[in-house]
Amino acid sequence: MRTEIAEGMRIVARDSYLRVLVLSGGVANLALNGFYAVAVVFLVDDLGQGPVAVGLVLALGEAGGVLGATLVSRVARRTGTAWGFLWCEALVVPAMLLGPLARPGWGLTLFVLAGAGIAAGVVGSNVLGATFRQRYCPRHLYGRISASSSMVNYGTIPLGALAGGALGQAAGARVAMFAMVGVQLASLGVLLLGPLRRERDFPQAELAKSPSPN
């Protein structure tokens, strides 16, 4: 098992497409979980919302994921799969920024829009990213590559929640949410440093049949 895990990590580290997806995904999970770690506290303490209102706001925001899943194929056809992926990821940054700008009353709508935009962008990019990996990775290596990628991506989730909670306690929920917007922007920067910005579509050739791009 150790040998297979090491092989999966080597493949991800060598390939520029897989590497940039894993690194950006890890940073994004750090940002998103830090953001949502203080979201309920922000809604209750800063905006004065009760349990029903908090549940409704979060539920309406998550409905954006359905919209993202519905529209992502149309976006990919118009822009290309790689650029569509980047646009979905880019959508998350301004959407997150709306969250800490929310205020009581009608200003609460900004938090709903934030949740919807985040969910739409994340679901859309997940669909395109997962489809790419399934086509790109040879079947006999897919499990190892997927496990290695998940270890990095999911490993940052508790770190993000801890960072968001600690920052929220020290400086307030609103400040913590603004800080996580900056972390999410860094995730987008990681993607733009890779090969995706230069190509309209993800590569069609299978990893085992094509050399790793520089």
C-alpha cells in the first residue's frame, strides 16, 4: 500500500495539470472551510438572525449548486473545458466577498447571493475537474491518483476550519471571512500559474499515452 500511495503522489507531482489542480484545491478547501466555520456566528452575532433565518439563508445559498451543475456543460461548450473550469473557480472569489459585506435586513440578500455563487462555482469546477481526471488518468492508476489528490485536498479542510475559527475569535467573524477571500484568491492564482490559462480545453490524451507538459 505504501508503494502504491508513493506512486500516486509521484504521478501527481510530475504532471503539471494534476499538480496544479491538487494544490489549488487544497488552498480552496482551506479558504472555504475557514469561511463557513464562522458563517453561522456571523449571521447570529453580527447580523442578529435567529435559527430559522440562518437555516433559510444557508439553504437558499446551497441551491446555487443546482444551478452550477445545470449550466456547467453549456459554459464548457462556449468557453472550452479548461477555461470553463477557470471561470467557475473565478466566480467563487467575488461571491465570497459578498458574504462579509452583508448587513441586517435586506442586506442579508448579499449573504444568500454569496452562498449561491460559491456553490455554483464549486460544483461547476468539480464537475469539469472530475470529468477531466476520469478521462486523463489511466484506469489502473486512477485510484492511486485520486487517493493521493484527496489526501491533499481533504487534508486542508480541518486546517481551514481551525484557522477560520481562531481568526474569528481573535479579530471577529467579518474579518475572518474577508481573510478567507484572500486565501481563495491565492487558490485562483495557483491555477493561473499552471498550463490551464494557455489552453481552451483540458487535454484529451490519456496521461499514460502523452508526456507530462512543462
